[in-house]
Amino acid sequence: MTDHLLTEITVFILAVFVGIEVIGRVPSTLHTPLMSATNAIHGIVLVGAILVAGLSFAPLGSVVGFILIVLASLNVFGGYTVTERMLAMFRPRAAVAPVVKKDE
Amino acid sequence: METVTQYATWYNAAYLITGILFILGLKYMSSPRTARFGNRLSMAGMVVALIATFAQGIVQWPVIIGGLVVGAAVGIYFGRAVKMTAMPQMVAIFNGCGGGAAALVAMGELMKTLGAANGNPLPYDFTIATMLTAVIGAISFAGSIIAFLKLQELMTGRPITYPGQQVVNALVLLAILYCAVSVIVNGPDTLAHFSVALGLALVLGILFVLPIGGADMPVVISLLNSFTGVAAAFTGFVLNNNVLIISGALVGASGTLLTLLMGKAMNRSVTNVLFGAFGAVHASSAAAKGGPAVEVRSLSAEDTAALLAYANEVIVVPGYGMAVAQAQHSVKELESLLEKRGVEVKYAIHPVAGRMPGHMNVLLAEANVPYDALYDMDEINPEFERADVALVVGANDVTNPAAREDKNSPIYGMPILNVDKAQNVIVLKRSMNSGFAGIDNPLYEDPKTAMLFGDAKKSIDAVNTALKSM
């Protein structure tokens, strides 16, 4: 095992711990947007897709390369669009209540 | 040499910023107030990563720009057009795209490296990471498509089982392992074995989701999400790219955490969810019994309206039936009508109500229900005793008292919402068919319980009409 690989494994494990720590604090009411947000984040594989399909030597050829980029960007753009739409709907009572309060 | 080091630092610094923005973005999701800002940070992180990537000697612009434009257009169109009730399958399909992309990235990188190696053996860490990325990514891709088809009801939501199912799955897995080992030690047929492993992983993805029923989808969707995360992290090892490792690890951790949480909420291990084919066995045994006539009390919409109007506190218990009937807006109208009359309305949300974690919360948010009117199971359970009416809208198994009392019940031990503690229970249900799991619900025979039969939306609209004329 090289030092380089060991560093990568270190980064991976620390990121897992950060992930558990951060996500453990998300309330259950936001679990669907959370799933969708993390879904968009793993769209980062688009970076890998561009590096594989975009350099001068593209082993997969244009057609498969194109499909690859489409798949990865569907993940990114679809994921963020859906998350944004869901989060825009969440409102606290204060923002909704005035209509009801007028009647009191 | 120095310039090379300098360039590497530039890209990696940008990727580090992306990693930080992703983590902060998730951190801001700890409150509904800041969640949207968090998502924007995460988007900004993605933009930074893409810019840093574009600057790394990309020449195949037609492929990249073309793919990006098509992917973005289709993704944004469907992301906007999809109904909130269809959100679980939408998340599943986008997730599958990510998994498929990861598998193709591994394939491309393997082809490139094999070509450059001129017959020399490849390092094990590279081949192991490549194989893991491809297999996990492909399983996630195919599994997500099956989950999508089930949720979209393009195929049956019931578990699909056949004799020897586990044996077949195990054999496929063994065959994948055989090919994977061959790729890792890179024999002469590395690429052929890789392709076979990739194809078999697709098959395994299909086979492993087939026996999982619709009600267990919250577990499957978060598990598949975690798979794609892990696959993305392994692409980072393949490409020596830290931002992929960090982001993939974050998603993998998140998906795993949610999967375990969902399993816990059903009092079942994740293994049981994945291999138990829950719902198939019990459904057949219930059918065999021929269903002895159960005495239930049914109620009209007018009587329901009267009962609700004179209550002090009403707790609404939404379930998948509310999503199917698209009844969330009618439920919100009912809430407003009752609140005008001074009735306190709260919502009780079971962690596995619906088809994905937090499914009900999103639907009610769409209907303008404030998130602080929604209560978790632990918060609301002591409250049922004080409630005059518990109104169950298309939820079944999560309200089944047998989970608490009947040791022989298949769902015994599953934490439930204690609706039977309320003074009155009104259950909105299409018919007396048993719930997804095919288990009888003694709640319906309780003398306190009355059934309001029919489509949930139509029933609630009828109650609303009656309330307005009162």
C-alpha cells in the first residue's frame, strides 16, 4: 500500500465520520429533501465523467461518452431541481398562520 | 516539474472548496429555515468543481457540452414537472443515473489504463477500486430502475418471488466475484471479464429489488442512494480525486444512516427487509383464510364532520393512501375549516409512512401545512390520550395495535402510532382489504373506531362540504 492510497483512505474515513455527524442532526421532517440533496451531491460523479469522456484520449468513444455525460448530468440537475422545489415548500407556522388568525 | 505541482494544487484547492461547501450545505439542512440556503451552497460547490474540471485540458467539447445540455434539459424538465406524490420514483431514477455513470467512468478508466500499461500488470488498488465502482454502480443503476417501475406502478408493487430465489442471487454474486478476482489480478481477458461482471451486476440489481414490496421502499431507496454514494467515492480512488471521495463518502454515510433508521422504525433488520419478501407470504395466508366477516362500524361524511367539528383536539395520521389519492390539499382545507372552529389540529407522522423517508412531510408541505404542525411518533404518542378524534387518512400497518399486543403478529414489536388511545378513531379507507402487509388490523374492530369508506380525497372533500354547511 502506498502512502498516497493511505491518504485517500484517510480522507474517505474522515468524510464518513463527518457525514454521520452532520446528517444525524437533520430532523425527520427534512428526510426526503435530505435524500434528494445527497442524491444531487453524488452527482459529483459528473466530474469523473467529464475527465473520462472529455480528454483527448476518450476510451469509451463519443456515443458511450455522451450517454455517460447525460446520465451524470441528469443526476446533478434533476437532483438539485427536485430538492430546491421541495425545500421551497417548507414553511413555519408564522408564515402560514395569519390567514387563520384574522378569524379569531 | 514545478509547474505540474502548481497546477495540481490549483485544481485540488478548488475541489477542497467544493468538499467544504457540500459539508456546510448538509449542515444547514439541520433546520427547515436554513435548508434552502444549504442546498444553494451545495449547488455552488458543484459549480466550483465543474469549473475546476473544465480547466483540466478538456478537448471533446461537443460530447461534453451536448451531454450536459441534454442531461440538464431533461433533468430540470422532469424535476419541475413531476408531481410531489411521484417524488420517491423521481429520486430513485436520478439516483440510478448516478450509479450508471459511476460504472461507466470505471469502465472508461480501466480501458484507458489497460491501453497505457502495454501488457504490464495494473496495480491492485486501481483494479480493486475499479471493480468495486463498476459492480456497486451497476447494481444501483439496475436496482433503481426496478424501484422506479414498482413505484410508478408500471410493474406490481407486490414482492416477486420464486423458488430458489436466494440461491440464484448467491450464484450470480459468486459469478461476479469470480470475474472480479480475474480483473483484479488482471489476466489476459481483463476487459472481457470486466464486461461480464458489469452485466451480471446489472442482473443482480434487478434480482435483488424484485422481491422487495412497495411498503419497504423507504429502506430500498435510501440503501440505493447509499450505494451510488459509495460507488462515487470509489470513482475517487480510481481517478485519484479527493472531491469524489469526500462527496461519495458523505452520501454513503447519509444513505446508510437513513437505511438503518427506517429498519429501526419497522423493528426489522435491513437484512430482513432485503431478503424477507415481506408481504408475499402473509398476503397468501390471509387470502387462504377466506377472510372471516369482520364487524366494523361505518360512518357517513356528515357524521364524520359533526364528530370533528365538536372536538377539541384532532390528530391526523396520514399514510400512503393520502399520497395515492392526492388528498393532501383536501386534508389542509379540512385543517383550516376545523381551526376556524377552534379545533386544534396536529399531524402524527410515522417514520416509514409513505414510500420514502419523510414522504408525508413533503406532501403536507406542498399543501401549505406548516412544518411545526407535524409531529414525530415519539412526540405525538403521549398526545393521543388527550385527542378527541384520531383521523387516519390512508395509513394502516403503522396504526395496527397488534404490533404492540399480539406476539404472533408478523409486525409484532414495530413501533406504531397509538391511535387506539384516542377517544374516537375515524379510519378513511378504500375498502376492507387488508393493508400492504396483508395483516388484519384489530383497530378496525375496536368499538371506538368508525370507518369512512371511499377514496381518501373524495371522502375528505365530502366532510369539508358538510363542515361548511354546518
